Amino acid sequence: YLIMKIKKIKNKKPDLLIVGAGPVGCVLAERAAKVKKWSSLIVEKRNHIAGNCYDELNKKGLRIHKYGPHYMRFKKRRIFNYVGQFTKWIKGNYIVKSSVKGELYPIPINLNTLEKFFKKKFKDKNQAKKFIDTLKIKKKKINNSEDFILSKLGREIYENFYKNYTIKQWGIHPKRLNKSVVGRLPIRFNRDPYYVNQKLKVMPKNGYTQLFQNMIKDNRIEISLNTPYEKIKKDITPNIATIYTGPPDVFFNFKYGKLDWRSLDFKFKTLKKNKIQECVQINFPNDHKFTRKVEIKHVTKQKSKFSTISYEFPKSKGDPYYPINNKKNVTLFKKYKRLIKKLEKKNIFFEGRLASYRYLNMDEVIEAALNLFKKLKNKYN
């Protein structure tokens, strides 16, 4: 994989200066080169491409997701077709369970979860819905994540599956988090066992790093790793535009204060076992300091006598992973958003999960990058 240090930047006058070699940066550089024959310089402060999607082979030759599991799925076939130019796919049958009182339950909540947890049998979804209706707590207004689950599933499910997981993951009580945080996870009254709703569930056959490496194989694209934007911004003047994919508060030198992010620590353990657990991910809402254990081999489908498991420990400091969607941060980001809008007139554009302070799935990130390219193409035709 591409982890060499590129010492000297050759192209000081690229058409595009792209800050960050994650999915947004790679998509924009690829489109610029292929469609417009524009040159791009991608600067990346880490020592590798692919952002948090980066995967690598460990000492036993097992592919690991260094920054946590990435379950690729697509809502739109055109986005799937675009990414499919750069990789072969394997099926992404993502199965997740939650460990509650020593038992494993399907997650997201579905009919099987409800039957097992309440020790009841439901002949159909209507019977299950009627039962859940007796448990729901009526709320005049849904103000937060706690209200959302109490009003949808009642107190027992909230206490056992959601409350403590949310506190661990976010370091904040669900009462102080926007309802969209828990609303991301579907609630099902069928027996669909898969973690995501989308029908197009896939995993790149040779990993994400290889996918993005294939995307940026073009002599119009130069990449400088181990290169923070701050170090080069005075020396590089792009002909067309700068695209910034990092946190906005950092870009503006914390002018209005710091946006809060949740970060993660990962501990990896490799054992001489074909499989260590029964599915790719097991959540631990109420036990342990870690939130989940992930055995990515279930979805990379590698053949090996060994398997690697990762443990995720949420923390408040470190690399930014998840924006904390509460009133304080929403208000603060609005201030930065006004500055971002003004910069567009100077041909500086912000895009991606970090730059837009939003939790986005990978297909949404790629679609946003394609939309930005379309905007640039039309503007600088």
C-alpha cells in the first residue's frame, strides 16, 4: 500500500489543491483528471491514503480496518456503478448482534429481537406493533434521543439496548443528544437480520485502500503524504480551486471555539482460530468499557487459520470520528458555516464528513464529492 513519504511537491500550480486523501479527495481528483484533464495536488497529513476507510494487512496477512469497520452500502445504483469502476465486489452480509444479560440479540431491533427479549411469539408484524404500543411512552414533543426511543419502543428496550451504549459511545446522556443520533438505526417489524437497509451491500474484494489507490492512478494526480495543509498553503496556488476536507474549526484557527468530536481507541487481538465470534460485530451496551467487538474476517471473507478481533473504546480526545450532534455544536457550526459560504467566492470549498460536521455514510460522502465536482465543472467550464 501507498505509505511512502513524498518529500518534494513537484506541481506548485495544480488546477485543484485537495486537502485530505480520503474518499472525497480521491473522488474529486479522479473526476478532475478523467473528465476535465485537470491536475490535482492532494496533501494528506497522515502517512496513507483512504482516510478512515484505510485498511491494511497485519502480520498474519489478515486485512484489518485500522479505524473501525466500514460497511459499504449504496442507496443509488449510479454511485455504486461509479465506485465499481475501481474494485471488484464481494457480498457484504453485515450481521450485528447486541449482548444483553449474556444473550445475543439481532440489531437493529427486529421481530426476532422482540420475541427473544420479551419471550413472546408474534404471528405477524401487526401483533408485534400492538404489543409495542402498550409499552410506548407518549411524548408531546420529541426533544432528544431518549424521547425518541421511549416513544418508539418503550422503557425496557431503551434501558437494555440504547441508554448505556449511547452514554459510552458519546460520553453524553441520550437526553442531551439530538434524536437523529439514535434515529440512524432502523427499527424493524420484520425478520430482516442485516445491519443496513440498503439492498446493495458490498465489500471491496481487495480492500478500501486498493480501491482508492486505483481511483487516483493518473499522472495528473500528485499526492504528498505526511503533509499538513498549514505547512504548504502559502506555497501552493491552485489555478481553479482548493477543496478542504478537514474540520472547519481547525481551518479557521478556532475563531469561534472548538467543535466537539467523539474519538476512538482500537485494540486488536489475533488468535489462531478460524472464527472468534458468530458474526462480524457484537455490541456491548451494558458491559465492558468497549462498545463493540468486530471480527472483520466475516465480511472480508479471507481464508486463514487466524482471525483478528478489534475492540473499540470511545474517548473525547484524539482523531475526530463522530460529530456530537447537540445544541452547543449545532449553534457553533452554523457560525463556521457562514465563513465557509464566504470562502466559496474565493474558490475554497469544504466537503466531506469532517468539513460538513455531519455523520455521513460512505455512499453519501462519495455522492457529495461527485456533486461538488459537477458544481466545479459547471463553474469553470
